[in-house]
Amino acid sequence: MIQVHARLVASVAVPYARQLVNGWGKAYRVGGTVVVGIVVGDDLVAHRLDALLAGEVRPATRFPVPADSFPHGAMVAPDLSGAVFPMSGGSSGVCRVDSAGALRWRWRYSYCDGDALVSSDGRWVWTVVADGADGAVEGPVSVVVLDAANGRESGRIAVPDATLRQDQLIAHPGGRQVAVVGAREGEEGPYWSTAYWVRPQPGVGLQLRQYPSGSEAITGFDPCGTVVAMTDVYAKYVRLRRFDSGAPLLTVRAGTATEFAAYTGFLDSTTMLASSGTGQNDAEHWLLDTSHDGSGPAEDNLGGPRTHPVRYPPVGPQHPLPHLWALGDGTWLTADPGTLYRWTTAAG
């Protein structure tokens, strides 16, 4: 089995390093810059990732978290001019604030599911709502798109599946579509499922497309957005699917001794990183060859010819943790509790 050796590109001490790479932050690429926002204390702080890794630990801007908001469902605008927050209680809906905390607009609805996304061009805000009160859903779940400039509703479409709960949105890299990921109740308890994709259709409004992914949830995209990486409910395999059709391209199975963590990402169009392990102390990172010739779905196992364990030089005492964040430019991030690291392969 061929090992891949990681080369340290940069590191920076930041107290919330681990949260930046474990999915607490929401990020997107704006041109050549990655912008990430994460809730720290009473603020949603925003960083330009390259500046942070160069040692600029002071946030580019920060937004006070409004009362009655779902702070971890919030997201900064790509130009850092504002942030949107899903709201709960008597303020249920979505609001936009500026860096001084001033309210720019508020869109109200009886029940908001606690998630909001801003499109990568900054024009639209997506959220999930339902009829209900006091946290109880009483009607169909709907995906709503709002004008980011003024909060006016631009489109709405109901999700035709009453079994979905705790719905979340995941943005496609192209910025014009979102996935609806919800919890379904199975024989052994709830499981996550990527059920639908929603996109604007000129002259029609929003279009809903069912996705044939069963009990799989999205864990990453290739840089072009043509391939989706997904993990099953038991974390026993990573599967790559075509974004347009859902057709499987490659399945890599973890085997009986371990499982995949919910952290995968593409280094480039044919190389992916995945994390395995059953706890904090046995994490292992793998480089996966995801190339395919279109002849049919391929299969492999961890330790097989397409998979290569990543070996790191000594850094922090708790490194590596399961968390990783592949940036799509040949580099990736890892963290220990107080330091953020950027890596590439030794030959890269």
C-alpha cells in the first residue's frame, strides 16, 4: 500500500481552529478567495481564508448575533457586507444585519427550520420553512428563496415528502442550486437523506428534482460541481455520484474494523481526501483516486489500489483529528484544538 506524505504549507494559532474544519463554519469560494463565517461567542466572525493562514487572525468583519436566532444556521454575504440569520420564536423567519448589528430587513414566517444560505453571487438567500407553532411542524416543508437586497420572497416550492424532518440546505458550488437534506425515521432510528435538489427555472419559478440517493448524505463536491461525494447512514462507505443524474461512479468501503467520518473533500477533480476512525484517537486520513472512464461504477476498499493513507510530520499533540477541509486547489486544512494547518502532498 503506497503512503502519501503531507507537506506543511502554513499554520496559524487560532482558538477556534477545530471548529473551522469540522463543519461549524459556512464557507464558499468567491473568485480565488475562500470566505468563511463561524459563530464565536456572541458574534458571527468572518475570515478571508488566505489572510487568516498568512497570520491575520483578526476577523475581516464580525456581526452581532441577534436574539432569538439560530446562530449556527447563519451565513455571511460573499462581499462581507452583511449576514443572514434564521430566526425562531416570535421572530421566526430570516433577517439580514450589517456589521454594526443594524437590521436591514426581516422576512417573517410561522416556523423556520434553522438554516439559511446565501448564494455565491450574493443575490439570493435560501431557507426552509413550514407551517407550525412552538417548534411543532403542522404543514408541508417548503424551500423559499429571498432577494438578498431587500428580503422579498422570490420563489417557493413545497417538498413533497412529509417524512422529512430537521431539514438542512447544502449549496452546490455553482451557486444556483441547493440540496434539501433531511432526517427520515428508519427501523433503527432517524437517518439523514439527501432527498431533493432545488433550482430556479426561468419563467417557471423554482424546480424540484428528486435525487436517487437513499440514505446517503452529501459530504463534498468536486471543484466543478459535476460529482457529489456521499456517505451512507452507517458511515461504511463513501460513494461518488454524478450530480446531474445521481448515477454512481465509485464506491469505497471502509471495511469491518472502521468507519468513515463525515469529512471528505476534493483536492482536485480526480483526487479526494477522506477521514476514517471510530473516535478522536484513531483518526486516519486517506487520499482516494476518484478518476473514472465512464464505463460503469467502480468499487474499492480502504487499503485497496485506489486508496493511500496520508502520513503527517509531527505537529500538535492531538493531530490528526478526524476533521479535514479540502480546498479544491491541491491543499487541505486540518486542526488541533488551537492551531490551523494547511497541507499539500510532498510532491505537490
